[in-house]
Amino acid sequence: MQDLKDIDNQSRRRRQPQATRKPELRPPFGDIEETPPKRRRLKIILPVLALLLACYPLISLFGSTRPKAAGHSAPKSTPLAALSSEKVDAGAAFRLAAQAYPNARPENGSFCAPLPQGGKVVYAINEAMQRRVEKVFNDYKVPYGLFVAIEPKTGKVLATVAHSSVQPGWEQNACYNLYPMASLFKIVTATAALEEKKVTADTSFAFNGRLTSENPKYWRVRAGRGQQMSLTMAMGKSVNPVFGRLAGEFVGRDPLLTYAGRYGFNQELIPGSPLTPSRAPAPGTIDQLMLMGAGLNHEVKTSPFHAATIMATVANNGVMMTPSLAQQIVDAKGKPVFTQQPQPLRTVFTPQTANELARMLSTTVVSGTSRKAFHDRRGRPLFNSLHVAAKTGSIDGKDPAGHYSWFAAYAPMEAPQIAIAALVINQNKWRIKATHVGEQALEAFFK
């Protein structure tokens, strides 16, 4: 600490003119003389530092072998073998399985893929159905094609196919990305109306305009006028005016968004997985609400995985199960770190609503928009004893550009074993509709 004399000397130096001030000479760093207390402290500190440096290798060795805290997922760079003492959660398991899936091959009756860290992923893929869908996409040179199949009661993924004949590399994450949902959203509209007790499957609706009309101003009717159609028949034929009126005049905006949320829109379906959250933006006007309810809002988007999950929810009496791409994951030592267990996400609606939705969806194949795909030229059903509940969708899109053809279904209706979602994006020259892909997939699965 400086005394008053030192401070006074400094003040005098500052008052001297700049030209007469002499530079202060400082001794070299090594010549600075330490006071006795500082010397004593250094005599203690320096040996301690030397001891710590000498022991550092041992300290780091013991620190690296400490177990990780339970419940924390390992960093991406951590070898899978290091996870053997932990359990991989559903999101991490889905991500690992998705990353390894391009290298999956048949192995001892299963579908497996090696992991770069060691270990492997075992899938529940149905190889016959998987190969059939791949063949259909290849044979018809489909510009863009996607397919996902799920076991309704467990959430196991039974197939996932992505194909492009015009854009190599597009397939990599295609099944996890979003596409305009089109008329598949009519399932959400019907669910909201049934759960809110606004209608039943047999409720008759009056409407104006063509079945495929896309302009709400033509849909409204005056008392005693307009065409009449039951909600069940309107689902099978995918009648836009009926579902537009149902959303705008019976359900309302908030209930429709509520049930969209229950189905998993505007949120992560599986946190930590590569699945992009489906979108259902709030409509700002009554006309926008009607377009949304009819499946004509281009901003309502979903992934094939989510579309298959929605259909699986209807098949499972309203209980949505967590989709699982991996059936099992083992580390480099062969020890399981993930084994798929049926895991309910939420209850979306009641079994009564599920039964009514099933009745409505059954007409799609029997007399609706996919009748041709499931009947021969003489009108005979291709599946004599298999009852299929289904929904089609059709809309133009920009990413990638083309016409989007959807087909989502589950079967058999009495005891569902499979739920599927197929998407075909045709360009100027039409190849096939998604209904054909769905029919071929079901034929391979139940053969």
C-alpha cells in the first residue's frame, strides 16, 4: 500500500511538463524483488502445483471411468458400447434406427442394420411387403413415392419405403418430412364432430356444388335445397362441401384445432426423433375453416409416418401408440440397450367414435374413391374376405412440385393387424395413384 509521501511524489511528476518528464526505468521481470510474505506463499503453492501436475494422469483416468448420471442420453459421438449401462429412450432409438436404415439387410429371418459404433438395429420389417412396394415404385418409375406401415396395437413399424426416379438422394429423409395432407384431414374433422356429439355417421347433409368443389361460396345451402348425402357416404366419396360445412357450421375452429392437437399436430410426435412435427395452422376466417375441414388447406401438412399413425389410432379404438422403427438395439457386446415395448402416447377419442369412423372409412373401398383399385374390371372385390377401412387424398403441391395422391388404410376391420400410408407424387405424366400402392402392399402382407 502506498503512503501519502509516495502519492505526493506521483502528483509532482504528473505536474511536470511532458518534455522534461523522464521515462521510468523498470527492472526486468526476473529481477522484481518479492516481499518476505510472498516468498513464503510461493514456497507452499509451487510444491502443491507440482504435485497436482504429477498426479493429473491418474486423476483424469479415474474421472473418465465414472458412471454417467442415469436418465441422460449419451452424446452423439459416444460409442454405442458405452450405452450398455443405460437404456436408450424411444426418441434416441428411432433416431439411431433411422440413421442405420439405409444399410438394413435380411439376417437370420430378421431385418438388421449394423451401427458404425458397433452393435446393430433389429427391425420388425415385413420383407415381402417391403419388397413389393419397392418393386411397384420401380416398375412404374414413380417420380416420388413414400410408404409406411405400422402395427396398430404395438406401434411397430412394419415397412418404410422412399423412392424417387427423378431426384437421387431425395429419399434420405423423405418419410420424416411434411407434405400437404389433403383429404386425409377429413378424418380429423369427422373425429371432432363425432366426439362433440354434433353428428353421427348416419347424419344427412345438404350441400351445393360438385363433390370435388374447392370454393366454399358454392357450398352453403338454403333450407330445403341442395343435394343430400349421409356423412358415411360423404367420407367414402371424399365430398368437399359436406366436410367444409361440417367444420364451418357444426364443429367450429377451436374444437377442430383441439382434436388436431390430440392427433399430434403442432407438436413433436416423438421427442428426439427425426420426425418433423405435423402442422395445422389456425384458420383466420370461416372460409379458411371450411377449406381446412375439407382437407383443402395446403399448409396443413403431415408425414407418412404420422399419417400411418393416425390410421393406426382409428384401428386401435382411439388409442395412439408410439411408433417404433427399432424392434431392438444391441451394443457392440451384444447386450440390448433398447427393446421395443408397446407405449401408448394418448387416448385421442372413444371406442364409440372409433366404431363410427370405421363405418365411414369402409365405404371408401366398397363404393368410394378407391373402389377401382380394390375391384376387378367386372366389379368383383380383389379381397373376398378382407374388409379394409381407408381414406384417399388428392392435392397439388410444390415441394416437390406435382400432384399428391394419398392412400391411408387399416385391415382387417374386425381385428386390425396393419395400418398403412402411401403417398405418390406424380408430375406431368401420371404413373399410378397411391391406392394402387396400398392395394399391392395389403395383398403382399395378407398373402
